[in-house]
Amino acid sequence: MPVSIENYNEHDLQIWNEELNDFIPDRIYDAHIHMLHLSHLPEDKRIWGQAELKDLKKWAERLYPGRDVSFLTLGTPFPEIDVAAHNKWFAEQIKEDPKSRWNRLVTPDCTTEEIEKDFETGQMIGLKPYRFFSTTGDVNQCRIHEFLTHEQMELANHHGMWVTMHLSQPHGCADEENLKDLAEYTQSRYPNIKWILAHCARSFTYWPIREAVDRLKEMPNIWYDLSAVTDIRPVITLFKNEDHHRILYGSDGLDATYFRGQYVALGRAWQALDTESQSLKFPHCDGRPILCIYEQLLAMKQAAEIAGFSKEQVEDIFWRNAVTAFEIE
């Protein structure tokens, strides 16, 4: 079910007041958040809620009271979405916040002429491809070029665009084909593309980033966003082994993290656990689950403590790294 801001309750507020208020800096740049107008989807596919820029701002006011928040908004990937209408709407929405930017939803069917026209609007800085649109028809085991074409990457390289990449393959960033492709693209073929590897390089568990970080950190033009990762272990690995200037805060809001629960690691696998859809019992504890985004922020806080991050480094991750990289005045 779509999330509602009215679901924010006194227990969420308690966690904010007691554990997060002193950790979260005064300024936030959320580098992974989605917008969506339901008219872009067939009626029988409208499983997410409406997410206009005004909704993002209302949620930000509730989640991070008193903070100055802007966004890198991402096109929302659904297999049957009206891509043209979605991107046209995005370009209009983002004008409401001069500090916010957007990455255009792209499928292999998008022409370079269409992409370049949107890029010329000014606030579009990159692309948001997704495995749902793989030309192979296999959304779980596809390589980057099978859902982001070489022609599109050539255009992105020409303009120095950003690409927010949710990696496919069962092992995510630890997959050998993904690592080889990223090494080729960053080091020789497309050296001007700037890659944001979403979800700690799609490491919702400890294993992928632990296996891949030593190779990834040697590649130029690689950044990571922390969106939706609630397991502390991959966050610790990233904080202790990567240059913190390459790490960006992202929430994956709205529907993907503004529910009550978290993304649970199960060995090398992971699964979203929405507590409102489960019959859970809490006989020996305070049984009031909190919003998933607060679970993510708690993981970040504890990982920062373990990594020995300073207040300035935390501010870098939440704000300074993004505004510097995206050239926000």
C-alpha cells in the first residue's frame, strides 16, 4: 500500500529526538529519491503513491525537522510507465527548487535526441536506467549495456552526465561481469560518465561490497549512495574502506523506505520486511517498529561511530559531497 505521512507516530519522533537529531546535520542533499505521478502508470499498476516535489518536501519537513533539504530526484522505473510523459512532468516539477536536480528515466528505446533535449533544460544532470527494461528480457541477470545502451553512454560521456545505477546480477557489485564492465567504462571507454552505484553498490548484505570495494575504490568517477541499506555491515565496510568524499546520502523515498520495517539481510540474500503486512509478536520488548528510513539513518550513525568519522565527515556525506559533485551554488 502507498505510504502516508500520517503514519509518522510518536515512536518515530522518539527515535528522532533521542538518537538522530544530534547526528543529522543542518543541511541535507538527498541524492536518491523518486517522484511519480500516477497518471504515468496503467490503472492496474498503481501500487505506489503519488510523489510530487511538494510531497518530498512535506516528508522532509516531517522526517528531518528544521533541516534545509534538496534532492537529486530520479525517474521511477516501472515496466509499463509512460516514459515520455514521466520525463516531461519531471522537467516541470524540478523547476520549483533551484537547488534540486533530476536524473532522467531512460530505457533502451529512448533516443539520444530525446535525452539531449531534456539535458538542455539545465536541471537534468544524468540518467536513471533500470534492469526492468533489459533488452534480454531477463531483469535479474543482465549487464549494464543491456539496459543502458552504448549510444546512450556515448552521449552521457560527451556531456559528463551522471548515471544512477542499480546493478543487476545476483551478486551485485561483486559480480565479475559488472566489475569488468565498470572498470572498462570508467578507465577507458567512457571516462567522463560519473557513476552513482545505488544502495552501497547494491549491497544490502555484507558480502558484495566486502568482495568488491578494493577494486571499486581504484576506479575513477565512482560514487555510492546509501539509500535503503539498513544492515550496518555494508555501511561499515564502505565507511572504513572508501574515500568518504565518494559517498552520498540517499533515502530511496517515498514508498521504498517510508514504510514501517527494514531491508533484512538473510545470509547473502535480503528481503524487504514491512511489519504492517506481517503477524509479528514482541513479547519481551517495545514492539513499535519504526520507519525504514530511520533504520537506515541509525545504521549510518552507528557505522560512522565505528569508523571514527568526524562531524565534518558526516556533513560531507549528507550535504557537501553532493553539492560539490553536482556543482550546486
